[in-house]
Amino acid sequence: MNTSKIKSNSAPPIYSILLFFILITILILNIGNKSIIFIGSELLILFSIIFQWNEFFKCKYPSLSDATVFCFTILFFYIAPILQLNVVANILINTSPYNDTFGSYANLLSSLFMFTYVLTRKFSRADASKKILNNVKYDIERPRNIFLLFLLFLIISVLAAFLAYKDIQIKAIAIDDADSISIQDLFVNKVLYFFPYGFLALTIIYKESLQKFKGLFWLLLVSATICLLICKNPLLEKRNALGPIYISILYLWNQKIHNSKKLTLFTLLSIIVIFFPLSSMFTHVKFDDWSFDSNELYKVISSHFLELHYDAWANFHTVIEIVNGQNGFLYGRQLLGSILFFIPRSLWPDKALATGNFIGNYLSVNHSMWFNNLSSPLISEAYLDFGLIGVLAYAYFLGRLTIFLDKLSFSTKSWERIAGIFFAVYLFYVLRGSLMVAIAYGTGSIIVFITIHLLNRRNSKANRILIRKQENGFFFK
């Protein structure tokens, strides 16, 4: 097989220059009366963004997980804080007073986090590149029990849709009635209601095999889509849970996007900048208050960076305030609580709160925050628990995690590819936090992917059907 046509190009120079020009212009126009140290720290973040941008395009394959990290960094840790501080210079979006020392230190740690992350990927992706460039020569493995697989997922998905429809009738009236969720409700909402996603993803993955039987593919596709829309919609989920589901479906459906570096990055960036602001009009309000007014749509998009949706940098600033001025480091307390999220608080009274709630409680007591359901970016989790060493360690593990997800995203096994693409987008939720919530909700998805694996497992290599792709090679653009 000739793989010489698989190209690895750095970012087009004109794109890099344009990106730098846009970012530096945003900084200059909103510079206000900030100190030289703070401006210098912002420039460090800018350079880390440009560095990641170039490394993204230098990689031999498109990385959806790396694109997710890039989008989160540029929006939440560069553009949003600059615009927010320009509107209100002395008070952050989370009501905490702005401190120039804490702000500059937050930027310094953020840029250090990004440089460590990018360098980890740079020196760890050789093995991933080799495996991925080999995998793309083959089609997805096709199990012999494919009809039994789809029958089981159809039955479970219809059951889930039936229960979700009954749930919608309640939540359409009162979307925010419940302040907590039981283990049973967590299983229903995050495991059972996620099965239609697996059903639809499998239908897309095995599209070519199913199309050999007239009408079967479209019947399964329509059935799976209807079940998914009933189970996962703005009446039952917030957008941070809906985003990974429907964005990953887009990448699964259109492999041209997934196999193109430019399309992988710019599609995700466009969705986050345009669609996410619009979606908040429906995912964060009751059904009766939904609005389609054009003026309202424009207002939502234009003011989106100034809202609490983009509180990640402000909350990191607050974590530095908490650590340096109040409580000191927590030495793994938050991480332990996140990993052992499933232990009821009745059995572990001293169990850590989700870090976003911890920050919210601090702000409510010491400043003017009126609720505690806040985000906590991954770097906040790292610094609050372990300080500078935590920032470096979390950045390293994030780099390794994205490499692992890259391998899954181009796997020849259906469940691995679906899981890899889903969690590459879900990584945005992990980056924004809180980590405890992200792990808890993500575990439900993992259970479904493991189920796909168990139902799709073959007893021997002889049962694996690998279809060699065209002999003229494969292009990553």
C-alpha cells in the first residue's frame, strides 16, 4: 500500500497570520488600563494558542480532541476574559473583585498549562500517527451478528423513548424543579436515555452494510433519530450534555469533516461560537418562555461572551484567590471526590463538593454570587488540589488523553470509533468542569459503549472482516 500521498502540512501561513492579527486586535482594542504585567501574560496565552494552532496542522492526521482543546482555550481563556474585563474592569463575571496579580498569575499558569499540553502531544503522537495511518486503509469491522445487535438496540431505544416522552410532559412544565438527582434517575437519564445515541451511531457506522438491504438503513436511521430526539433534547438536557451528542453525530455522519484538519477545526469553532449561544435560548429556559424573535437572537449572540456561560477564567481567578489568600491547597480532595462520585454522601458525609459548587459557595459567602452551580475548568481542579505541580501534571495527562482519543477515533472497531469521536467532543465538558460532574455523566456513556463492545464482540480473528480501501492511498487534508 502506497502511503506516500498521506500529507502532513503545517498551518497555511496566511491562516496563521490572520489568526494572530485577529487575536492581537482583540487585545489592543480592549486593553483599557491594564498593567504591563497583565498584558504580557495575555501575550503568553496568545503565543500558546498560535503554537497549538501550528502543531494541530503539523500533525499527520486531524485530531478532533485537539481541536476541542484549542476552541476551549481561545474562547474561554483568551477572548472571553478580555471582553469581560473591558466592560467591567474591577468586577469579574462571577462577582469576584478583579486582582491584577491573580489575573496575571492565572494567565501565566494557563499559558504554562497549554505549552505543556502541546509539547506532550508533540512528543507522544508518533505511535498514534503510525497506527492511525494504518487503520485508515481499512473499513470498519463488520460483525456477523449485526441484525441481532440492531434488534437489541431498537428494543432498548424504543423503551427509553417511551419513558423519556413521559418525562418530557413533566419537565416541559417545570424544567428546574429538581435540585438533585438520585442514583436511579442518574441511570435512567445518563445510561438508558443514551442508548438511542448508540443505536444511531451504529446505524451510521454500518451504513454501507445496511444499504445492501433495501430500505433497512433508512428505516433504522429514522427510528434511531426519532428515539434520540425524544431522549436527548432541550427539555431533558442542558446544552453541555446535548453538544457532544449531536456534534459527534455530525462527525460520524460526514467523514469528510472528520478526515479534514480545516473542517474538523472550523466546524467545531463555528458551532460553539454561533450555535451554542442560540441553543441557550431553549436549553436554559422553560418551554413556555421559548422565543424565536430575531432581535432576541442577535442579542444572545452578541452578549454571549459577557454571560456566566463563560465564567471559566473568572473562576480560575477565584481559585487562585482561595488558595493564596484563604485555604491553601486541598491535596487531592477534589480529585478523590470526582473519582469516587458514586459513593453516596450519606456514607461519606465529608465527601468533597463538585469544585464548581465549592467556588460558588465561596463567592456567595465572600462576594455577591447568588447561586453555586458554577463551572470549574480543569486547570482550576489541578491548581486547587496540587498547585503548580498539578497544573503541569494535568496538562501532561490531558495531552496523553487526547492522543488516546485520536487512536479511538480512527479505530477499525465500531464501538472504539464511536466512543473516540464522542469523547473528543465531550472533552469540552471536561475542560469546562466541574470534573466530578463530567466524570459522573460521562460514566453513563461509557456503560453504553461497553455494551456495544460486548454485543459486538467476536470470538476469534477469523470472524473479523476487514475491507481494504482503494489501492491509491488515503488523503488527510
